[in-house]
Amino acid sequence: LSANRPWRPEMASRMRAAAARAFRGGIGANYARSLLINSNVCEWKTYGNRRGFSKKARRKAAKKKAAKSKANDNVKPVSLADQATPTELLLEQLESQSNVEGNGALSFQEELEEVQKETLTALSEVIKEADKQINPVDKKAQYRNLPLDVDHFFAHMGLPEEVKSYNKVIHACAMRRDVQKGLEAYEQLVKAGFEPDVYTYTSLILLQRANPGSLGVDQAMRFREQMIDNGISPSIQTYGALIDVCSRALRPDMVENLLSELEDREIKPTSHIASSVLNMYLNLGEIQSLWDAHYDLQYKGADLDDVTYNILFKACTRTREVEKGLMFLKDIKSEGRVPTQRSYETCIYMCSQRPEFYASGFDLFTEMVSSGHIPDHHTLSSLLACCAKAGDVNNALRLSRQFIHTYKVKLHPRHYEYILEAIAESMSKPPIKILLDEEDEAMMKKNAASEMSVPESRADRIRLAKSIFDDMFRERIRPNLRVLNQYLRVHTCAAGPPAALGPDKRRGEYGGQEELKMAEKLFETLHEKFGFRRDSHTYHFMLEMYCQRAGEEKNLQNFRERMRKDKIAVTPSGFMLLLERYDRQEHHQAFLDTLEEMRERDMKIHKYWENKGKEIVQMVLEAREKRRLDETIAQIKDKDSLPLYNHFSDKSVVITPSQQIKNIQKTKQPLSEENEPGIKHRHSI
């Protein structure tokens, strides 16, 4: 009904054209009404997906609306009461045919064609009137009533209202998460005298997805009980809606109960149910439960669609099981299907989690393009993620230029974030070497000669990061918090040593005091300048810098004290950095204190660090025991003999120093927490 809109009007216009064709013969009025309702719902959805108008578009729409209303004031609208229904026109024509006599009478086919022409003429006037009465304006809230408005309009033509029009409104409100409007449509359905059917209750259950947590689950179960009380058996779509609501509320117990009901009724789960269940376990972080549910659903006969496979790819990304994800991609191809563009992009990002699969990500990109998919900004984000994890700055810049000029993709803040991350990683990681054929290697050298080379020194790389950061302002792109954190990380990595040089005492190349002061200055001023608050990642990057630098123990302790004041907890990766630092410096007391702090916070400690802590405790105990034994032996050697009193006799026995030393060595007891108070809680690690 608004074909002049600039976003996807062709779907609604096709539906309206099909509605006009359905009136031919006067027998497709119900079908035409359904098409018009669907066209309005379609236009409402496309309107709702648009994030509002710009100021210029709003002014233009307001002017157009004012001009249209001014022109319509002088036009007298056509009354619906004067319009005959298509059925009445058909009956009148058939009655006139029966009164025709003689050889000049027309055949029935010719009469039917005449009726069709007149019906289409009448329908054109009706559609014009419909455009005037239910033409939506700039408020998207008015789109939601359009199916009912169409239904009321067709009631003037002799066609009664139907319950499916109300169901379409409730379902459309469920898709838009508008609970209030959906419940109002349900109340109108009851007032109109209609009985809710299974589609009505399914749409009402879907409507509860917008309610947070247990509220939505309770409301969905209430509609389910009301549905059963009215004698309506839940369908597979109803179970899918219930599982969707419970999975969004992260209620695995209720999801398992609903799956058990499906199994008792011998109903095969759909792909939508499978994706809802797997996505719930993915959000809960229970990856092992996700795999168990996946195998169980496959055993029950659930089909896997593209959405389900994407969830499995994300699970493989979480656990860094790239081989498993690539096997799932082969399963899609073995089924005779072409993976979607989203599947390719998720797999490319999955390859970024492991350095050995860096080249596989670009092979998947080549395969995606050859499959006919057009790369977009999501594809560029996945490829830049591979470059960022590998620290490949050259490839990141080359991809950005290629997507800008070849695919006309505009860079987003996420793209700048990955480019800055690649620069930061390139300072601490050695370059990745990929085995290439002779032709590929020659082509790469040829391309590298024409491209901008990345500077080697850290100062030049900082200037490169600053130029990229300034490029965002030239393109009028506002940096977000993640971009600011990566820009800060470029300076913190420049102030720290490269990771491949070994312990601190052998590290000769690391950032000087100038880079350290620059990083500390950015930490204080960068986020406040753009109106952002520092998050845990901001503090983690600074903690990483202090842990990697040689010395700086005082600055490290001061920064940890500031984190306590700002109420920022150290992340598990931050504790790993502290353990690595104290292990390099052989600072055993600080190492054990860090392990104890992790244990108090119920953090999972890797077996390597747990065993390392046990070795340190044993080593410290043995060193202290040996030192105490040496001190005792030294005291005994200073005296020639010691008279010792024998408790079993009244005689005094003289023991020589050599005998005393032998007796002490024979009766040596292992130290424990009771006899060595200097070590506390070490035996429990």
C-alpha cells in the first residue's frame, strides 16, 4: 500500500497484483483478502526493520504527506456502500443472460469474460478506496493494525471477518516483541466472538519471548494450560514456541521436560527446536551438554538446518576444535547443499583461533566466492580476525583495500579494531610462515612490491596505528570502546618485550621508559576524552604490560592496588600473566600467593601450574629443613661433648659429636605446617 517507499516495495506490489488476478471470475475474494493482509504485514516488517528515518527523509515525508492531504480535501471519496460485490455482479450478469433470446445470445464463456472485466473495474475502484482509508503514515505502530483493517474493509464487500486475520496480527507482534499490542489483538479476537485456535495460542506463546526470564516462561505455560483446558492439542509448532521461550530464559530443566513429552508422543523434533536447544547450552557455556544434546537430537531424527550448523560452528570456536568444525562443513556439502555465506564466515572466524589454520581461512574465502556468494562487511571482519590473531599487518591492510575498491564495502569500527589488534600482535609474535607453491610465492612477491610495506621498528608501527586511528575521524566513524582498548594495547605492547626472547634476565629488547609513559598517559586520558568508562580489558592490557617488562615490581603492585580501589577483578588470563612473571623471576613466595588467591576465588587452575606449585612447596620445605639441619650440626661441632640425661636410667651418658650427628640424621622428621609456621596453606594446593 505504499509502493513509493524506498525499501523493498516489490514484494507487497506483487501480492497486490496477485490479489487483483484472484478476483477474476468472482471466486477468489478470500484469497485476495489473504494476499492483501500478507502484503501489509510484509510492508510493516520491512518498515519495522528500518532504524528510523533520517532528518532529511522525515522532512521530505512530512511535505509529501501535507501535499497529499491538501489534494485529497478537494476530492470526494467513493462510498463503499455504492460499490457492488463481485458476487452480486456475477449474479446480475447470469440473470441477464437467461433473459436473452434468439441466435444473438452470447456463450457462457463470453459472458464470463465480460463479468471478469466489470469485476476488475469495480475492484480497481475498491483498491483506490483502500489506499485512501488504510494508507499507513510515518508511524510504524499503525502498520500493526493493517491486517485487521483489511479484514474490516472486505467485510463491506459481503465477506465475513476471519480469525486468521487476528492471528496474523498476534504473530506479527510476536516477531516485533510488542507484547501489549499482541494482547490487545487477542482481546479483540475474543470480543468479536471468535474461538482461539492452535495458531492463536502458538502466537501468544511466541509473544512471551519479549518478557524477561521466568515471567515469560510462566505466561507461556499459562497459555499452554488454557489451550489444553479448551480441548486443543498442542502442535509441533506449539512445542517449538515453548522450547524457544524456555531456552531464551536459560531453563534447561523445562526444555528437557518438553523434549521428553515430544518423545512420549512420538513426535520428531524439528530443526527449529534443535537450534533453540543447542543455542541455550551455548549461551550457558555448557559445551559438553551441547554435544550430548546434539547427538541425542540426531538420534531422534531431527534435521539440521543452516542455523543449527552455525551454532555448532560457534561451539567449535569456543573450544578451538577447528578440525571438528571443518568436518561439519564437509557434512553440509555431502548432503548436496551449498553452505550459506554466514556458515562460511563463521568457519573463517573459527580458523582464526588456531595459528596452524590461518591459511585455511583464506581457502574458505576463495571457496565462498567461487560458490557465488558476494562478500560483505561480515566477511571482511572474519578475515581480519585471522590476520589479527596472527599479527599479519600486511594482509590486513591488503584485504581492507581490496574490499573497499572491489566489493564497495565501507569500513566499520570492528574492522579498525582488528587492524589495530594485528599491529599490536605483530610486536610480540613472530611472523607466520606459510608454505606456498612457486607460482603463489611469485605472485605474492609481485603484489608485495606494489603494496605499502609495514615498518619494522616499534616507533614506526605506533605511527602507523596513529594514522589508522586518525583515518576513522576522516571517514566520520566514531571509535567505540573496543577500538580504544586496541589502540591502547598497541602502546602497551610497544612498551613490553617480544614474547620469543625467553626469561627477563635474557631479554635485551623491550620498550623504553618513553613508551611506558605514553601508555600510562593514554590509560588516564584516552577513554575519558571520548566519554567511555574503562572496562576489564583496559586494565588487563596494562597489567599485561607490567607483567612482561623486566623489573617494574613496584609499578605492578601499585597498579594492582588501583584495580582493587576501582573494583576491577583480575581475570583468569591476568592471573596466568602473573604466574608466568613470577615463574620467570623465580619469585616463589609471590607465585604461591597468586595460586592461593586463585583458589580463594574458585578459579580453575591448570594442572601445569598446580604441579608447579607443589614442586615449589616441596623445594621450599626441603631447603628449610636442610638449613635447619646444617645449623644444628654446626652448633654441635662447636662443643667437644654434651652430657645428656638418660630418662630410662639415673646415669649420665656422655655422647661424642659424631654420635650426636648420626642420631640426628637417623631421627630426621619431615616438616609440616605445625612445626614450620613460616609456610601456611601450602599443602592444600
